[in-house]
Amino acid sequence: MCGIVAYLGRRHAYPILMNGLYRLEYRGYDSAGLALLNDDLQVYKTKGKVSDLEAFVSGKNISGSVGIAHTRWATHGEPNNINAHPHVSPSGNMALIHNGIIENYVYLKEELIRRGYKFRSSTDTEVIIHLIEDFMVNVEVPLEEAVRMAMDMVIGAYAIVVISKHDPHKLIAARKASPLVVGIGDGEFFVASDPTPIVEYTKNVVYLDDEEIAILELDQELKIRTIRNQEKVPYVEKLEMNLSQLEKGGFPHFMLKEIFEQPRSIRDSLRGRLNAAQGVVYLGGIRDFEQKLVNAERIIIVACGTSWHAGLVGEYLLEDIARVNVEVEYASEFRYRNPIICEKDIVIAISQSGETADTLAAIELAKQKGATILGICNVVGSSIARATHAGSYTHAGPEIGVASTKAFTAQVTILTMMALMIADKKGTIRRSRFHQLLNELEKIPSKVEKALLLNDKIREMAEIFKSASNFLYLGRGYSFPVAMEGALKLKEISYIHAEGYPAAEMKHGPIALIDEEMPVVVVATNKELYDKVLSNIQEVKARKGIIIALVKEGDTSVANLADYVIELPDTEESLMPLVATVPLQLLSYHIAVMRGCNIDQPRNLAKSVTVE
Ligand code: F6R
């Protein structure tokens, strides 16, 4: 869950590393550090953000054209200067950065301590650099071989990069279950947790696979070996990413930029897949499994967090339109509860980052049981994208704000197309209805544009509610996952306690919380359950709760009852989550800004959760 970046070449490494750390800061931001090779090995690290590291190194020796850098999200050992990476070998000659968790580090550490090694930090990482040096000194093998032998001993997840004073023109990188990508420039190499620190220097990248070791040497070709010591031919891919996607583009925060990007990102998710005029919906990435999907008796969706909420919308869509039995599972629960999985099952794994450890583990479990696994991922080449049998990329573009926004709507867009594709092939909806839904889906980006015009009004509402201590979000049917997502957005960036609940469930508990202090956001856009939602609103009003209602344009009944109303452009009920989520994202955003919260890097969170 940390971010790592490394450089080897002829340029000044420091600005490349620092720039890279800023790009990767979304992955973790409790401490940061870097190591540079010049006349000596210079290591600088500090608690705090990348900007704290930048201030810390100011005036110090930052020369050198080889270096490694790290931004941390603490797992083992509190965030402090000592536990920050890089970690240095006992002799002080080598430095290492690591993203992942070494599960057997206690055993390895005890062994090393028994043999006289001393440890400085309380991290799991430090054992790796001790082991590497131990192999170099006692077995007298080259650096890459020492790395191979060390990584053969560790159990767990790792993406590492090592440098050594004795090999000043070499970087060794290795990965297992944590992402690592190598950028190949003209006489230079870059290594990073994702391509964002690399894209401005080269578009040629190699995504390392599990248990691969990359040997990078100045003026040499990239070499890859496996932990089993087999040579691999590097597979060079072209990055489809540009720099402007990684910048705020005039917005004060990435989150706001990403909220406003949604008309574009939904269009990109639809592009080449939906042609309403011709009545076609086609997901090329899963074409080989299309028939299996159509014939599936059961679909299991696994995901975490916001992606799980998208999965919930997917369940409603697939059951409603395609009449297939769907189960939506928290990946972390699914993998540990001995679930029943059959060969005929289709498992759909949803993940923005494509690196979420629990989702990956759920995929592996389902694979072992013989199920077909399809992915819905945003990050191209990510671990989940590669672990699945096939999949559809969301094409939302890099999502940098830690709170997921455009990824959610893109995931729901893909799920909608999947449901429509299955429904059409199975004949569970009439052709005319199919056309109607395709036409409406095509209009969703412009409806989201319209929803974004509510921004000023929502900012005014945020002013009223910014000091609330609790929020309740209610919805029924398709609006229920929207309520859950609205509550999650609010709590993660504003730190206000918020609960998303099925509206009717409110009277089985949460109603006890309602008083004149409690804002209740009701997503009241359903046609079918309209009267029931009206009753739920009455129940809240009777207890003096404050109603903020999301309604369809022209709705008067709810609007007359509610204290505050957000009017949304009308669309099909099944497509409403794509529109209704947007004002809730904006509400959270503005409240969090007014409370002075760190929008793009909320406390304790990280963008990709690569620990279990
Ligand atoms: C919420 C959020 C998280 C992620 C979750 C899964 O805003 O960002 O809840 O949705 O950690 O991440 P991915 O989708 O990368 O698997």
C-alpha cells in the first residue's frame, strides 16, 4: 500500500524521484524517504508527507543519477523516521524500498538476530535487506542473485527495489502480489508502483509478473529472471496515458476534477461498446466468455468499498434486466467463509486499482474451484486485470483522489452494458425495451453534465450541514446502493459519521437516532417504490429529522415534504444510480472542504489496499 519509484540513467535522479513520489502519494502518505547513489549512499527519510521530505532534504547532497524513493502507508511499525523507507543494510552499503507485507518476517528476524544481526526499525521490510546482504557476504553471490535467494525465503507480498554502493550502475527490482512496472527509456530505466511517475519520460513499459526479478544496468538491455532462476523475455507494452490526466487541470482537488470528468469518463466507458442507433452493445474484452455469461445460472460479484457498491447496483441490474441469479460479496468475507463455488459460476471482480488484496485473493479462490473470472478494472495491466480470465476496462482514466468517484460510475456503466447484453441474448427483455434502454444509456453523460450544474446549490447546502456529527442516507431499490455510496463518500473525506440504509430498514433501528440534529438524505428517485419512500420520509419528519431529498425533476410530493431538495434530470430507474450518485459526491466534497479536511488524501486511507 506504499508507493515506490526508482531511477537509473544519466539524468539527475532527485527531481524524477520527487516528482514520482508526488504522483504516488495517493498510495500512502505517513512517511517518505529516498536514497541516492553518488560518492556515497545518501539516505533521507522522514515522518510526514512527500512535501515534508522535500523540506527535509533541502540543502543536503542530492546529486546522483541512481536512486530509489518511497511513500509509506504504515502496516508494521508506526509512522516515524526510523520505520520510513528506504531501509539500509547492516554495512550501510545497500538500500531497499518495499511495498507489501512479509508474513514470515518474525521468524526471519529471529533467525537473523540469533546470528548477530541488529535491527533498527520495527518493520517487516528490514529483514529483506539484511537477508540480501547476508547472501552477498556469506555466499558471495552478485546482487541480483542475493535478491533472488532472499526473495525465495520470504512469504508474502512484495514489490522491492534495491541499490548498492558496490554496484553503482545497477537497480534490482522484484515483485510478488504488489504491482511494479519498469519504464524503458533511451539509456535509462524507471521503476514504479504504477506508470504515473514514468509516463512523461517513456511510453515503453514492462509490467513485472509475480516472482519476477528485473535486472537493470546502465547501457544494458532489461533482463528478467524468475525466483526459480528462469530467464524471461520482457514483454514491452505501450502506455496509453498522458500527462494532463495526472494533473488537476485547474481544479483545486483531484476529487473535484474527477467528479466533473464523469460525463467524459462514462462516454469513454461506452465508446466502441454501445451503438444505440444500431441496437448493439458489445464488450470485446469478454467476447470469448459471452456465451458462458449468457448461460450462467449464477453470477458472483466480488469487490470492496465503493466497487462493492457498484457491484450492488450490478446485482439489481442483472437480476432485473437479465434475470440471472446474482450474489454480491465483500471479497474479504467471501474468501474466508468457505463459499460454495461451482465450475458453472461466473465471478465478476470489480476493482478500480486492480490491486486490492482481498479481491485478488477472492479471485484466486474462485479460480481454484474452477469458476470463470471476469474483471472490471480501471488500471490497465493491474494484478486483478491479469489474474482474471477476461474483462472489460472501465477507461475512466487515472483516478488519483483517494475517494473513488468516476471509477464508480464507470463500473456501473460496464455492469449496465453487461446486463443489457445478457438480457438481449437471453431474450429477457423485449427488443423495443432493449432499444429504449440503450438510447437512454447513451444520454447518461449529458444527464450527468446536467447534474453537475447543481454544484453551486449543493455548495450552499454543504454550508448548512458542515457541522453535523451524523448523517443518515436512505434509499430503496436502485437507490439503496446510491445511499450507501453517498454515506461512504461523506465519512471517508469529511470524517462525519454516516450510514447508508435501505429506507424501510430504518424503522428497525436507525430511527432511534433521528432527532432535530440529524440530516437524512433520501434518494427518492424511484417510480415503483415512490409511495413507500414518501412514507419513510413522513416517519423521519415525525421525529423532527431534517430531510434532504434527491428527486426527479418536477417531483412535487417529496419536494413539499422535504426541507431541502435536489432535483435530478429524469432517466430510467435502472440508470438513475449513474446520475444520483453525482450530487452526493459533490455534497461530501464541499462539506469536507468547509471542514478543512485533506480531500485527496484523507487520514488513514490509501488508494489501493494491497494489504488484507
Ligand atoms: C472509497 C474507496 C474504497 C475503494 C476500495 C476498493 O472511495 O475508494 O472503498 O473502493 O478500497 O478499491 P478498488 O476498487 O481499487 O479495488
